[in-house]
Amino acid sequence: KHGHSFSDLNASHKKLLVQQSRSGCNCNPSSLQACYSQRNLANRRLSSCNSQVRSLGAQRSSLLRQVSGLRSQYAAVVKQRDVLQGQLNVFVRYQNYGWKYYRGSFYYFSTSKANWQASRNYCTARGADLVVINDAFENNFTREVKRIAWIGLYRSGSNWRWVDGSYLSSRASYWAPKEPNNSGNREDRGEIWLYNNIENWNDAPWADAN
């Protein structure tokens, strides 16, 4: 005995036909083929849309990374600008007070006379120090002022040292002929002396006023 009687199947078949007529579905082979074609076309379009969505997503991620990179570059440029503006402000301020700029440093040549220690104190009170001459270019720059002036050089035992703690190198020293001679055993500071000559340094007592 089967689960459904013939009459039940017939009733079900009629019911399906009624539903088919109401839904407007035409189930003949040619219509089905057209439906399949439309479905396949829709699937292809959907697949194409999905590909475009994935591509746009990748482009969006790439653009977001580019935006993040540009923001970092912008922040770095702003920081560099602020640093340069600060340096420019310092440059203008020092120039307004009579300092001379040369190869990354500022130099001040006082017109008043003082001994070596007082001169150094004057410099350190302004965030500087007596000049440390590192090479021939800097030596030429300092002597072009054409003025006897203290430099940041002092005797330390049998050696000469700069105020930055470094020892005087024989390759970068510009003593005048027969100097330093420590005349009277009391000349323990360095000065620009014969400024018209390349070799122009002299040793002098710290208490002298230059």
C-alpha cells in the first residue's frame, strides 16, 4: 500500500497546475532554455560585479595606504619646516646682535677688552664659548677680523687644550714663528696676534686684556 492514493496525487497535480497558471510560468522546453540562458547571463554579470567589487576593494586598500603614507610625509615636512623656521629665527636673532655666521656656526667679536677668563665668561653667559679653531678655513675667518683676540686655547701641563676638552693637534695649529714661548713662564692662554699672517697665534698671560 502506497502512502498516497491516486486521487490524492491527481488532486496534487491539479493544484500544481493552478499554481503554475497563477504564477505565469511557462514550462515548455524553449522557455526553460531561455530562462537558463538568462540565469547564466545573470550569474556571469554577478561574477563580473563580484570581481569589480574585489578590485575596487583592493584599490581602496591601496589608496588608504597611499593616504596614510602622504599623511606621514606631510607630518615629516611640517616638522622639518618648524625646525628650519626655528633655525631661521635663531639666525636672525644672532645677526641682529652682531654675530657673524660661518660654516654652520655663529661668531661674535667683541670691541671691548677683557682678560681670557672674563672673555670666556662673556661667551658662556650667551650659550657660546671662546672659539675653537678646527682648520685653516676657520683660522682665516677669525684673522680676517684683523683684531687681537682671545681664542679658546689654554696650556694644560705640557700640552695645549681647547675649551671643548680636545687637545691641540699639530696639524691644525697656527702659531706665529717661535711661538708659543711661554715668556716669563706665565703665558698659558692662546690669542690671535699677527692676524695678517696665516700663522698668527701667540701665547699670552690669561690676565692680559685683549
